Amino acid sequence: MTSLRRQIGDFTRLRYRRRKALSGWMTFCLTVSACAAAGGLLGVFGYVVWKAVPHFSVSFFTGLPQPVGEPGGGMLNALLGSLFMVALGTGIGVPWGMAAGVYLSEYGRGRLAVWVRFAADMLSSVPSIVTGLFIYVLIVRPMHRFSGFAGALALSVILIPIVARNTEELLKLVPQHIREAGLALGIPRWRVILSIVLRGSRGGLTTGIILGVARISGETAPLLFTALNNRLLSLKWDQPMASLPVQIYTYAISPFEDWNVQAWVGAFVLVLFVFLLNTVTRWVMK
Amino acid sequence: MTETLLSVQNLNAWFGMHQALKNIQIEFSPQTVTALIGPSGCGKSTFVRCLNRLHEEVPGAYATGKVILQGKNIYESSVDPVLIRRKVGMVFQKPNPFPSLSVFDNVVAGLKLAGIRRKSILMEVAERSLKQAALWEEVKNKLQQPGTSLSGGQQQRLCIARALAVEPPILLMDEPTSALDPISTAKIEELLAELKKTMTVIMVTHNMQQAARISDKTAFFLLGELVEFGQTSTLFTVPKEKKTEQYITGKFG
């Protein structure tokens, strides 16, 4: 009896030591993975800063593209164009996406909801260049011209599924008994959803929207076939429009040293914008 | 027998294929407290949820039969459940104040979200309801704090105040004290005695002593059927049915 107990004791001690060792090793692996993930971000950010900061100047924000060979100039046209298209794309995509998300979470039952959810998932994994082609066929060809409007629409098509799925997931986190409490007070269902359910999740909803906006701010491919580009400052909705990502792309692949440098500065501004968008919202939401 | 405020006739309720209530007949008089007792899963909660048409909010759930409130069947197809729920308030088992709304906004939610915006009216209603729910003294200086920042017992009284704010003639309570400590429970029981002067309370409880303490009438449910309904004093001392006696003496359930 005692010898059996001792054997069991030895066995559990051995197991314990093994468990401790394995736990230590696993924690180490997780830490390394986390550092590698964060390191990637730091690496990209650091490299962009290193390349861009020496050439950073006010004229980048105020000047327009200069002809090849003339130094200086800036990307005011691209900055404003991006701002215009991202704002319009957000204006179209956010209400649309949120409405779809509310449908999926609050009203969607049965086959239609399953289908809509599937479509939203598919849409968010469609390569963005295909989205650009889609808008090209739908808007650009009938209008016979590239336009800022088409660009904004392409961006909104990318934004809609992101916002829709995010809204759905967040609203599903609101417990059912909160909705019932609202209904039991004689508040109509649409009011319960708007003033209690959506309001209760506004923090998460805003964060989701910001992440979506940050994502479309950097999209290049869907703008190539839709907004094209514009060397001039133009904010006409039905004319080709410059954007930061496309301008960066154009300048980066060009053989001119001066343009390459400007592409780096553009990339820096874009990364900075996304970074600020993230941190400022986090700060405001608190 | 006095006049009838709420009369239930042949009420059946289903969750999909499962029948949760079978042919319930019962009547409630004004200004009384009725306790609903019975083992878990016997249909008490489903029953109260049929009285404000909340039952049908569960996917696949439906009810048949008549529930006649002030002379009108609330299950008629022309009736809007939203209007019924303004007359039949409800307090849930778990305190469920609206997240991200202040104490004040929680209390007046029923009015504000129905379109009443006059600050003076809302303030008056909030104060009256919170006093009725015996919560005013504790929260009068933190009306703008989130409702979820209160303690569990306070949250439940907040939910009662919220239900009272729309002045329903009937108040349903689904085990309102089962998640609370004895002191909060005592406060809510005191409250009931006061509320009964102006309204009819129908309360589900698992606590037999509570039913005996606070109710005028008691209904015993078992397996979706109403086994016995009568004066609380009679039902607890000389029950007519064998099953009632077995349940209240703790032989099963």
C-alpha cells in the first residue's frame, strides 16, 4: 500500500515537473510570436519613417505635382482627392453596412439571412482589384469616364461587408434580456434597436468603422480603374481624381529619383493618418 | 369575488413542437398580489410572458387562446403588442438596466423612447417612480451615473422604477428577488405591499415563504398545467389537490 502511494507520488512529481517545463516553453513560444508580429509593424513603420522624414516638408501638403525634372512640389491634389473619396465612400458604406448588420442581427432569420451573411463574407474576401473592375463595368463604362464618384463607390463596396459583419457581431453580444426589457416597457422594436441596442454598442461600432475607414484609406487597386489619377487639383465628382495610394504607386514605380522620394513621404503620411485615426478614436472613446 | 381585471381563457403556449402551457384558465382581480409557484420548467415564466405578449419574441414560440385585459382580448390580430406592454409592465429575474444609459434615463426610458421629451415631466416621473421603488434616497445624487454602476439590489429596484414609470395597471414579476440578498429582498417585498394599493401584481417565485408572506392568491403550476388556484392562506394550509400538498411540503420539486 505505502509503496503504491510512493509510486503514485513519484509519478505525479514527475508529471508536475514536466508540466512546468512545457508551460514555460509554450509561454516562451507565444512571447516570441507576439514580438515577431509587433516587430513587423515596427519594422515597416521604422523603415518608412527613415526613408521619408529627411524629405518631409510643408510643400508636400501645399504644393501640386511638378513636371519631371523640376524639384519640389507636393501631393495636395492626392491628399484632398483621398479625403474626398474616403469621406464619400464612408458616407455611403457605413449606413448601408450598418443597416445590413442590424438586419442580420435583429431581423434576419432563415435562408435569406444565411445567404446575406455568406454574401457579406464572400464580398469581404473578394480581391479589391475585382471590386475596381466591377465598378468600372457598372459606373465608369456607362459614364464614359473615370471619376472620383466611381472611386468612392468602389471604396464603399469594400467597406460595406466589413461594417455589416462587425455590426452584426457586436449587436449579438448585447444580451437578449436587454431587448426584452425594452420591449416589455412598450417601446417599439425599432426604437429598442436604435436607442438601446445600438447605443449600448456604440464604442465597438465606432472602433469597427474606424478600422474599416483605415482599411479603405490605403486601398490602391480599386481606384486604378475607377478614379484613375489626376495630376491637377480637381474635386469634381465626375472627373478623374487623384488619391494618395495611387499617387504613391505611380511615383514609386517611376524611374525618377525625385518622385521616388515623394512616394516615400506619401507612404509616411498615409501610415501616419491611419495611426492617428486609430489612436485618436481610442482616446476619444474613453 | 370582485371584478376581474385580467381573464385568461384556454391559454396554450408552444416553443416550436413543445407545448409549455396547457389550457390555462385563471382570473386576476384588481389590487391583488398573485404568486405563481411550481417546480422549474413548469411554465410559470412562460405564463407571465404570455400576459404581455413577450412569449412570441422567442423564435418559434407562439400562443393560442384568450387573454382578456379590460374587456379586450390581447391576442386578437388587430392588437399591437407594443400598446399591451404599456399596460402590463414587467420586472425580470436578473436586474437588466439598459447599458450606457444613466440612472435617470433608465427610469424614464419607457416615456422618453415613446416620444415624451418635456424635461419637467420626465423629472417628475423619475422622482415619483424612484420613490415608489424605495430607491430615491440612495440615488438622488447620482442620477446621471450609469444605471449599471448601482449594486444588484439597487439595479433591481431601478428596473422596478422603470416599469412603474409608465404606470401600468398590471405588473408582472418573474422571480424578481431570486438574484438578490435577503436585505434587498425584504425591501422589494415591502414595496409590493405598497404597490398593491394601486396595481395588480403577478409574481413568479420559487420561495414558498415569500409567496405565503406577500400574496393574496396563489397559483400552483405543474408540467404546464394550472393545478390549483386559490386564496394563499387556504392553498398553503388546506390544499385541495394532493400534488399541491406534496409540493408545498417539499415532497417533490
